[in-house]
Amino acid sequence: MTTTTAIKGINVKELTKKILNGDQIFILDVRNTGDFDDWKIEGENVHIINKPYFDLIDSLDPIMDQLPKDQPIYVICAKGGSSEFVAEQIAEAGYDHVYSIEGGMKAWSEYLEPIKIGDLTGGGTIYQFVRIGKGCLSYLVESNAEVAIIDAARIIEPYEQFVSEHNLKLTHLLDTHLHADHISGGRTLAEKVGAEYHLPPKDAEEVTYSYTKLEDGNEIKVGKVLIKVIYSPGHTIGSTSFIVDDQYLLTGDILFIDSIGRPDLAGKAEDWVADLRQTLYDRYKQLADNLIVLPAHYMGINEMNKDGSVSEELGNLYKENHGLNINDENEFRKTVSENLPPQPNAYQEIREMNMGKINPDLEEQREMEIGPNRCAVR
């Protein structure tokens, strides 16, 4: 067998299915160690090692004792080229099931997996689109053939495909806030299909386009389902949450399953700490405990349910989430304004793009989004 046929390719959709299914996965990541340490593939049964490509050009000796003989080997790099070379060398060394992950971490960053969360009153469904490579979560609410999408990712094709396959009409695109960690696809998709794009006005003072204001107490009707708008500042000054069908609380970047939002991505941590505390300790506290919290991000696989979705009852979060149990205000202020993780890559440029101020090409947009999400305080 020649080296060009000795290895197989696997796309990120297939790999994601295996990870969410709990399969045992062995991955060799051949990116530079710094890039690997910053951001890598994770999963409950994923075992991953790192050895840079340049250390393997002449010989596989540095990793031979770590390669399993009894399970498939998946090799990944940044874009898919270096992984093919290394995978071929492994196959030549006598390993039978060797795969190069097509498109590398760039493709991993862009894949969205739709997962059904639940049914809605009077018919309809809510889906969570998991962007597993970025830890980003977006939502599709469908009722009576109408659709609203909340916090859409830059990659709009999966939403378009879903809407087309189910013979639905997209009527509303909503962003919980002006994002700083990823490029929103909401406005692009709204313009493409003629839907209405909604944004909190306090986050939109510098935007260059028209939009519909999301203001506290508004209600948006999608088919037979109501989406109620709740002003919930703290991550940004305009951060807004949604209660869908009196069952689900979409919290944006304010509240996560195992953490809370950070208030510093616009350089205003000290100004917004009080808003964040009031939202978490007052506004949300007044809501029903049995609301299912659906955040816009997750930090790690420990926050995932068995089906790969990310959700939890609000009442349980008030018992278990450390960020909701800091009684001392000074300690809370310290927690959310000091010793924070690094800010997201290119976060200022991402904000400017989401304002409509800049319009980089597709490759530049991909580079802007490379890396993990960093919107949480733990």
C-alpha cells in the first residue's frame, strides 16, 4: 500500500460525533507547543498528546512509545497539511488505522452541531448549536414554521441548512450583547434572508447599521412562542437575557454552568461589576428556579450533558455555581476584576467588526477567531 493511500481523512463532523458519543479517542497534535497549550481538542474520553511537526520531520522516535497499537490514531495540525505528512509516517511505521483530521484546528473551530434541547408549548422546538471548537453556544427557536436564532455564529451555513431542510422561515435574529470573543453572524444572516436583526441599544451606540432595539419588557413572537426580553447588564452594559416559552433562560455571557461572565472586555471592569452583581444576585434571583439556563458559552466538557448539550436549572446553579455564592461584595469585586484569564484573541477587532466598522476578508475573520473563548470568571 502506498503512503498516499495508507492513511484516511476524517472530517470534524465525524470526529465530533465520536467525541460526543463517548468513544475512546487518541489524538496527536503536531502544532507548536504554545498553540497547543492555549487551545486543544478536549472530550471525556479524549487522550491527546502534543509533539510539534518540526520535531517529527526526520523521525517518529520522540513519540513511538506513546502511540497506541490497539486503537485509531487521529493527527491534527493548524490547517490539515502537516498532519497528513505525520500521519503517513505513522502508517508507514506499521500502524493500521491512522487518520488526518481534515482542515485541522481551523475546521474544528468552525463546526456547529445542532442538539435538540426540548419541545415548546403549543408546538415547536428549541435547539442548541454547539460550536465545540470554540465553546460557543447559539440557539434556534422554531414554532409554527417560524424561526428565531439567538447569538448566531459567524458560520451561518448550518443555520441556513437547518431552516431549509425543515421548510421553516427565519424571521428574527437576536444577539444578547455586542460580542467580543467571536464574530456574530446575526446581522449577515438577517440581511441575507430579510429577517429582523435585534441588538441591545446600550451596546449599539457605535454601530454603523440599523437594527431593532432589545429593551427590557419587550416580547418577540415566533409562531406561537413568546420570547421575553430581560435587561441583564454586567458582561457588557447592554447585556440582555431572554426567557423562551416560560421554560428556558438564555443568559448570553452573564451566567454559565460552572462560572459567571467577566465584565472587562470593553475595558470597563470596575464600572460594570455592580451591574453584574445586581443581575446575578437580584434580577435572576427573582426568576423561577425551574427555568433551564442556556448560556452562550461553556468552559469545559464537565459542563456538558450526556448528549453533548449544555444546560442546568437556575435553582441548581444557585446551589452549585461558586460565582452565585460570593456573599461579600468586596470579594465578588475582586473575583471578577482581578486575576482574570487573558482576553480573547483580537477581541477589539472582533468588537469593531460586530459594530460594522471594519470588514476583513474571510481568512482574516478566521484568524481573528482562532483560540478558545475566554468570557468567563471562575
